[in-house]
Amino acid sequence: MPYILSTNFLNTLNNSNKKLYLTLIKLSSVHNHCCYCSSLATKTTPTHNNHLQNDTETDSSPVCDNFFNSGAKMGSFKVGDSTFYSLIENYANSSDFSSLDRVLTRMKLEKRVFLEKSFILMFKAYGKAHLPDKAIELFYRMNYEFRCRATVKSFNSVLNVTIQTGLYDRALEFYNSVILGCKDINIVPNVLSFNLIIKCMCKLGLVDNAIEVFREMPVRKCVPDAYTYCTLMDGLCKVDRIDEAVSLLDEMQIEGCFPNPVTFNVLINGLCRKGDFSRVAKLVDNMFLKGCVPNEVTYNTLIHGLLLKGKLDKALNLLDRMVLSKCVPNEVTYGTIINGLVKQGRVVDGARLLVLMEERGIRVNEYVCSVLVSGLFKEGKSEEAMQLFKESIDKGCKINTIVYSALIHGLCQDRKPDKAMEILLEMTGKGCTPNAFTYSSLMKGFFEVGNSHKAVEVWKNMATTICVQNEVCYSVLVDGLYKDGNAKEAMMVWTKMLATGQRPDVVAYSLMIHGLCNAGLVEEALKLYNEMLCLEPDSQPDVITYNILFNALCNQNRVSRAVDLLNSMLDRGCDPDLTTCNVFLRMLREKVDPPQDGAEFLDELVIRLSKMQRTIGASKIVEVMLQKFLSPKASTWAQIIQELCNPKKIQAVIDKCWSNLYC
């Protein structure tokens, strides 16, 4: 029988021992009774042991009646509120919510004083358990049920756990409900409240609303801090409003709020993604002037931005400058550069950098391993890829789903799906769960070698796992079946895909249309095209979709229908490319009587695009004409050159040149 503390035993404790006991309650797991831990019980005197063993249970609640009823007889030691707080802290830390509820019920029955700090502990526990709605519910119960006045601390705690869980809409609803709609609670938001809600609005893409809240802060007598400005800048950068974000930097300094490295890093990241390196350089100079030394994040952001624009050599120079500045490159730095080297076909240099990375004591991680494995397979170095994979395991690299998937994808590209199947079995045997990309790669690999039976078998095996068959998997299966001549089965898979609630994207639709066209079912393909026009933006036809249909209509000598489709394409803002031009040139040369060289057709296409102010599309058609030795008319030349030589566009080109020189 568990030991229950009696009144006589507690009376024998001096004040210091009583404090120690409270600490023991706080640190130990207390279930159903307040028990002395077994290790302490063995150290008590026989008299005390006998006394403890003779006590009986009086309540099944987390704390026994004898213990709390004896509080008034214990001199300066008052058992009660502090003990309850220790219990709440213990149960909150262990996410034992049923015991928490019993403690709250007991406290309410005994009319104990509820402390706000206890509720904050519980809010954080609900957040840790991803139960923000429970935290919100408890927040409202604070005032009405437990008679504990909620302050802005409790409000911020609940708002924060809701945002951290990713329920931004719910967080915004909670904020409006408390601040605007619940006068009984009377919460006055502080700087942290505004920072949290601005972050929430930016995550939802409601940047204009975030700016309104930001401008409202001085009216509420809240001065924005560096975090406020940084959060709003990041939100503006995410929606490509870089100029407004940069202007906030000047504004914050005028208001006496000094930027920190994080502030500059946000702006540098936004400008790098836009490719505006001349302003990035000026911003870095400004950063030094303000006494903010670039850190690892700054350098990693700059290197990543340069690699996004293909400036690999400048990124490597920046790595050297980073080392000279006594800023130690980390695994993110090396991983970013290795990825850039692989993308430019310099996988061997990437492998050399990996060696340098290891010499400096930085262990290879799964990201770098997957990038190099993929790069080696892409360059046809399958043996080197397998060797790198094995060495990474020997060096303690944690091989996860991404690395295994890269290996399986590479083997399938190397037309070795059977070997890839062995890797899949090894992967699952080690408790690593394959994802949709893994199965899609394997299915595609079997289709490529003409083994459609094995591909379908992989599909069926996938259905027995926890991995969800997404639109990519369906697209691979549909495309493979069409290429294998199984049009009927492909249509059945497509129908099943729609029935399961999958939303095909433009790639899935384009593959389906391509399969129908190859099977001679052009009218069915056109029906799918018309269906795409009624869908969301990510399912709208692109130039690849149109080119598939143009080619099919050309093969059926349906020139007028192809021209109508081209007009629809232009009206929908989709510009033709080289493939589009080649299809129509072939059509005019082979399907029209008398044959035409297509110069007049392309010239009219250039004029039409120019009138629609789609200069880039028009200039690309001119490039095609020059490559085909088809001269545009003099009037067409004049119109295009005049548009290309627009002063603003010239200045943009000059700025780009300066940017290249500066970086």
C-alpha cells in the first residue's frame, strides 16, 4: 500500500524539511495520493514506517484529504496553494491533463486561490501537446469559472501557442474576440501582443492589415520594437514589396529604434531573392556603419542569393571572405554551396568541398549527402554515388527518407529499378518510411524499362502503406500506362484519382492530355483542356499544355482549330515559346496549300504581343525568326526596338550591369 503522509508525521518536520517536502512534490510524479517516494520511506524510523502504513486512503483525487485537512495544525507551514501550484507544474510538464482537471476541480471545491502563473503553465502545456483550442477554452474559464483575472500575460501566452501550432486563422479570431469583442475580460494589448498578431497576419498574407495594426500601436501607447519592424519587413518581403520593407529601415532609425543583425538579414534575404545585389551591397555597408557585424546567417543568406542567380564564383569568393572575417562557415554554408556546384554540373568540386568540410570538423548531413548522390547519378557516376552513400553511413550520417529517395531515384534514372527495389526493402527494414516521391521514382523506373507490371505492383504495394497516393503518383501511373498502350486503364486511374478528391495540377493534366493525344483521342484531350480553364490558377494550362494540343491538331490537319487555340492562349496571358513557333512553322509548311515559310505569321504574332505590352514574349519570337533566317518587317523592328529601348528598361539593364560589377 502506498504511503500517505499523516498529520503527526508532518508536525515532526522543521521548517527547512517542510520546504524540502514541497520541492519533492514539485519534482515527483504524484498520482492518486500524496506519497512519500519509496527511497525516502526506507530511511524513516520504524515508528514512522508503522504509522505511515496504518494510514488509509480517503480519496482517489490527486491529493488526499488527510494531508490538506491537517494544514491548519502545522504552525508556520501552511499546506495548500503552494502545494497545488507544485502539482499543477508537475502535471503540466508531463502533459497529464486528466490529473490537471482533477486538481482544478479540487481547488474550486475548496475555494482555493487560483494564480495566473498556474494557468500560464497549463497554456504552455496545451501548446506543447498541439491543443491550442484547449488553451483558448481554459483562458475563458479563468474569469468565469475559476475567478482568476486574466491579464495580458495570459492572453499573450494563449495567442503565442496558437500561432506556434500554425493555426493563424484561429489566432486572429481569438485576438479579435478578446480585444474587440469581450469587454468583461478587458485586456489591454502590449508590444508583445501586437508583435504576435502582426506575425500572424503576415503568415496569412494579410500584410495590409498588419500595417494597419502597426500604425495603430502608437495610438495604443505601444512603441514598436526591433522585433515589430523585423516581422513586418519579413511579411512585406514575402509578398515582393521590398521597397516598403527597406523604407521601414529608415523609419525605425528615425523613431529611435536601432536595427540588429536579424533586421538586416531579413532585408538582405528579400533583396537577394529579387536579385537586387547592388542594394544588397549598400545594405551590408549600412550594416557595418550601424555597428552590426554580419554573422553566419548574413553570409549564408548572401551565398544562397548569389547561387539563386547562378553567381557561383562570387558565392565562392564570399565564402573566402567569410573565413577571413573570422566567421566560421557551418553545415548550412557548405550545404548551400555544394548544392550550387551540383546544379552547375560541378559535382566533383562539390565532393571536394565535402572533404574540406569534414577536415574542418563538420559532419556530413543528410541534405548534403542527398544532393551529392543525386548529382553523381545525374552525371552518370552511379558507382561513385553508391560509394558516397556507403561512406556517409560509415561516417555516422543519419540516412533518412530524403537520402534513400535520392538513391532510389538515381538508380531508376540509371535504368536499374530492380536494384532500387532492393534499396526500398532495405529502407523499410531499417524503419525509414518511403514517401510519395520514393514510390513515384520507382514506378517511373519500371515504366522506363518496359516493365509496367512491376510498376503497377509498386502502386498496389503503396496502397497498403501509410503513404498517401498524391497527384504526382497518379500522374506517373497514368503517363506510364498511356505510353505502354493501356489507354483504358489510364482513364480508369484518372477517374479514380478524381473520385478520391485529389486535385490534379497543371502537370497532371498535361500528362493526361499528352496521353490522350498520343492515343488519338484529341477531342477527349480538348475536353480536359476546357475543364482546366474552370479550375484554380495552379491547374490552368501553361505553354506546355498548349504545345501538346497544337502538335496533336497539326497531326490531324486541323489548322483552323489550332489557330483558334493559339488566340485563346494569347488572350489568357500565356506567351508562345520556341516549341510553339516550330509547331506552327511545320503546320504552315506541310499542312497548308500553298506552303508558307511562316515569316508573315510570326511577324503578326510579334505585333500582337507588342500591342498587348508583352515585350519579352515578342522579343523571343523575334529571336526565333532570326534563328530561322526569317526577317521581320521594318515596321516591326521599329516598334520592338522602341519598346525595348524604353528609358526605364534601359536603366534597369544599367542597374543590373552595376550589380554584376559590384558583386
